[in-house]
Amino acid sequence: MNNDVYYAIHRFQGVHHMKKSKSPRSDFSRKSLRRALFPPHDDTQDVLHGVTVKDPFRPLEKLDAPETSAWVARENRKFDDYMAPMKAAEDEAIKFFNDAAPKGMRETMPEKYGDKYIVRRKEENEKRFSYYVKDVPDYGAPARALLDPAKIDPSGKTAIKFASFTADGKTVAYALSVSGADKGTLKLMDVETGKDIDLEYRNFQTNVNATIKWDKDGKGFYYNSSDEATKSSDVRYHKMGTPPETDKTIYAPHAAECGGEFYMISDEKGAPGAYEYIAKYKAINVNETDKVAILVRPRGSDEEFREIFPMQEGLVTPIREVGGKLLALTNYKSPNSRLISIDINDPSPDKWQTVLPESATDPLKDVFVWNDKIYATYSHDSGQVLKVFDLQGKHLHDAPIPPLSTFTLGQTRDGENTALVAYSNFHEDNSIYKYDSVANTLALEKKTATPIDLKDCIVEVIEATSKDGTKVPLTVIRGKDTKLDGTAATLLYGYGGFNIPLEPAFNPSVAQWVRSGGIYVQAHLRGGGEYGQDWYDGGRRENKQNVFDDFIAAAEHLIDKKYTSNSRLAIQGGSNGGLLTLATILQRPDLFGAVVSEVPVADMFRFHIGSFEGFSWKSDYGDPDIMKDFNIAAKYSPLHNVKKGFKHPPLLIKTDIHDDRVLPWHSLKMAATLQTLEDEDSVTLLKVRTDGGHSAGMTESQRYADIASVRAFLTKALGPIDQEAYKAQLAAEKSPAAKASAPKHKRG
């Protein structure tokens, strides 16, 4: 860092621990504090690895403090005042979303439990989907409401995070979340009567438990019990009819920041397998780790689990037991993953048998077995391909999924040859098809109810060249009449982290931007999950800067090829993508006309503090308690790289006061820092919601209203999104009359 970086770094010899201290002086002028609307501040500073790090807005971490609430209210009023002239643009976007919303009733693909079918259904005037029970699977058939969020909480703040049914369909466990929080409540209900069972788990971590797992006869279920102090998770079993305090611990990692995922899998005939498995991980859940240990014991026994794969670089995911052996998906010594067969009694990796070898180009993402065939999902050009093999790994055919699409397969049942499937891409929203696994054909079952599409638009994949020569794919969506002359308003979206891919899918938000005349670009950055383990590794920890370089290269390429220009290019990202946009604007503010950073991670020295999930992000950001990782993060941490007098395009930072994943103080401290230090002609806005958490808690209408406000912000910063309207505005501004009436004083 340079000496003009505000959060001054001073090295002290021999001091390598954290120490909080107070400085007797203040670094803020009254003018800078007034510009930032007088945020709560003090002279807090920490000593980290011998480096003094000032954190003057630490008081904003006290989210319930009256001073914080008052400052947030002032910031929200500032945003509202700034956006007041753009109400027409906001209303226009909301009208588009209302017109684009499916009309009438919507219903998901049914799932069969016992002799009943479960669907999620939403009437046109309802805010959220509810769970219904039907006697037949037909779309729109008479159904009985089972779980209705509006009846559970008439205020509309409560969402159902998941519902898990017993195999016989008699009981359902469901998790409730208020205002989008990850921490919720687990409840149980008798499906026949619709009445809750007298059993409840409060402070139930839904980011640890994506669902619960019922045993085959529905007499009990497995779940993860989380410890706030150690951030570890035990696997426990609840026997129905007994109090929760008597739940049995099936597995405990006996280590901080660790957990275990419990697997009960079937054999090739669909009967219960011979073993039960634990994947031990060092993360918030098994989906956010890059290494596991696999443990096993006979199903239903009380034996200690024995380790068959030690924790090391690589994942092993149990899929099914076939021929007395474990079929598992792994990326161990195979970055694009392969399917293997493991002899439980002789499990050494050098004894593994490869069933589906690693592809040189397309990562293997998921595998399931259905009617003695292996169905394997591969990532190809950021889309999904479904390949079908026999149990020995011989390729039979590819399922007829269109290219550059993603799909959702409905419930598959051994002995039945058909299943429902829905696919989506940038051109059109989900329609539901019946897939015949014998004929390998798709037949339309239910056409999408979404009244808009982008079938007449161009979807193309181009490549930018990053700083180190790496080719970075970009998916571009634009109208066929959009001219590549540098005047198109372009929205560049990125994420680049946690092995999460940005895949093709229809999105009304993208449609609104493109139909308004803009170009939408989805950047497939390193750190993401589109192209395998090597691509992920290339954008995390010591390689995190590559993600920002990739994003910068994408922007430069779009400008160079006349898709857009600096003043017409905006970037947007959320969560890890919020970090991306903040770091990028700090490094190259000259490239953009506007920036939107949503629920960002901004303080890379304290991201693991406070949030239950934060420690899990060390997989990508490193551990700031380790000097090497701290030094790497110091180079890009947004909060610690704002220079005094920083000049930048309009920046909007958005968060939610109830976000318990990326705590809102990241956004609050970042906004306060920018507002006190930025060039006086620069604009940083902060918008704080109170209804969505980490975005998951918002209703559809809330989400579209939220997007509409962002579109209005972008219109104010970039000018009209419509290309011809923008050119007309430029021409008008250059007219003699306009020049004569232009103000002579500096803007500000």
C-alpha cells in the first residue's frame, strides 16, 4: 500500500498479535464528516501482525445502536432525495416487471410421497409460493393448501426456506426465516391434519442445513446442530415422539470451524445401502469446502465411523452403492472431476476404479443413478449437458437439452421411465417437458407462463484477455438492432468466487435491460465454477487479484470492441460480487460510468468476525489471522484501499439491516469511508433495506422494486438506456442553444 492510503499501515518490529488501542487525535475534518452525514466514529485501531490498522467507523458495527440507526436513516433519505427526479424511470421498470410476470396461477413440478403429490403454487395476487397437497400430478389439479407463508405470518416477512417430507408423505419438516435471515426456526406438521406437531427448533441455521434428512420409515430425521462459539456442527438424530434435548449425536468433529454432512444412499435397485457416510469438512457446509474426509460405518449401527479417505485437497461425494461398492464423485487428482468406484474394505485412492474419466474440457458437476443408468451433468460453455451412461461407464447418448441452457430435473423414481424436466436459457423461461428415458425424447408438458422472451435477441460468447494472458469468456446478450458504435449502455455483471458458476438462465431483470436498449454481459471470471477446479483455484486466496484483473479485462475488451464506452459502462455484483465491484472501481475508476455493489464483503480483515458463516470464506480469502494471507488481502481489501481525494463514477452500495450472512456493517463502514475521503465531485450512495436479508427473504414484488431502483440509478448515471434516445440527448447537448444556456460554474 502507498502512504496516501487512508488506513495507514505502520510496521512495528516484534509485534505479531492483535491489539486494540485508542488514538488521542481525530483524522476527520468537520467538512468531511458533514459530507458523510456525521457517521458514528471513534479512534479505534488494531495491531495486526505488527501493522497498525485504523478502523474509525467500528461503532457502525453496533447495528442496534441508536446512533447507527439514525445515520442509516439519514443515508436512506439522501438516496431517496438523489433518486427523486428518476421516479419516471423507476416506474417504467416496475411496469415492465409487472407486465412480464406470469399471469394466473403458477405451479412447480410435482413430487410424489406415498400416494400424494406435493407442489409449490402461487396465485397471481400472492406474494410467496405456498405448499399444496394433491391426489394427482396434473398441473392445476385440485389441491389443498398445506404451508402458506401469508397465514403463518400476515406481515409478509416470513419465508419458507425448505420443506422436507417423509417417504410416505405423512409428515413434513419445514424451516421458517424472518426478513431473509439464515438463522430460522424448524417446525414439523402432520400432513393429513395440517396441524403442527409439538416440536420446534429455534436458532436453526439454514445455511448449515439446506434441508433435513428423514430415515426411510419416517420415524426420525438427521440434522446439523450448530455451536455459535466454536462455529462447528454436529450431526444429530431426532426420534419422533421424543424431546429435542434427547437427540442423539451421530457424529461430532471435535474441532472448531468443522462439521459433517450425513449421507444415506441407496443401492442400484433403490433399496437402502449397506453403509452410512459422513463427509467431514472445514467450512459452514459441505458445499463451501475444497476438502473433505470420508467416514463410514454399517447402516443403523452404533459403531464408530472409520475413515476411508483422509482430509486433503479434494472432494469425494457419495452417490450410490453399486455392486457392493461406493459410487462417488471426486475431484481428487482430477480438477474437472470424475466418477469412481470405491471398495469400502480396500478404499485407498490407488485402488479406486474410474467409471467416468475426467473430461479435458467439461467439468463433471453432478451424477445420479436411475433405472440402472448413470446420468451425469457436465458444464459446457457455462451451460449444462446431461449425458447418459450404463453402469460400467459406456456412453449411451446425451439427453436432448438445448445448448447454452440449464435444466432442473423433477423427481425420478426407479421403475418409472419418465420424469419431468424444465430448462431455461437467456432466450426463454422455463417450460416443463416430460422426459422419456427409454426413447430419450422430450415432450412439452406445460409451456412457460412468462409472457416475454428474448428469442429475437443475440446471445454470443466472446473472450477478453486478462493481464496474465488468460482468456476470459463473456456471455453477451443484446438486441439484434443494437449498434456496436460505443454508445450502448452496457451492464457488466460478475461474481468470481467460491466455485459458483454463472450459468445461462432466463431473467426478467436481464430482459428489462436488453428490451430497454442496453447490452447485458455476464463475465465468467476465475474463482467461479464454470470451468473446473483449476479455474476456481486461479481466482482465490493468493490468486484473488486475478478475479479483478479478469473483470478489468472484460471492461476494456467491451470498450475496445465498441460494445460500449467508459461513460456508458456499469458494473454490478453482489456478496462476493460486491467485493469484486468495490475492488475493481478502486483499482480502475476510469473504466466505468456507474457501479452497483450489493451486500458486499468490504473489510477483509474482519470478514470472519460476527457472521456465523464468515469463517467459511477463508477458502477464498485466506485467513487474516495468518500474516501471509493478511498481506495478500491488504492489497485489495476495499475498506483499506480508499485514498484521500479518490475520484470515481457514481457508486451505489446496497445492503439489508437483517443480513446475517454478510453483515451490513461491511457496507456501512465502506460507505462512510468513501464519503469522508472521496473527491468532492464524486458520489457514493448507501441504500439499506429492512426486509430481505442477504436477498433471499424478498418477495418477487420487493425484488423487482429493488431492481427498478437500481435501473433508475443507472439511467441517471449513464443517460438513457435506449441507444437512439441517448444519441438524441448528445445531439441536443451539442446544439448552440444548449451550449449558450449551459451553467458556467463547476458542478457539485
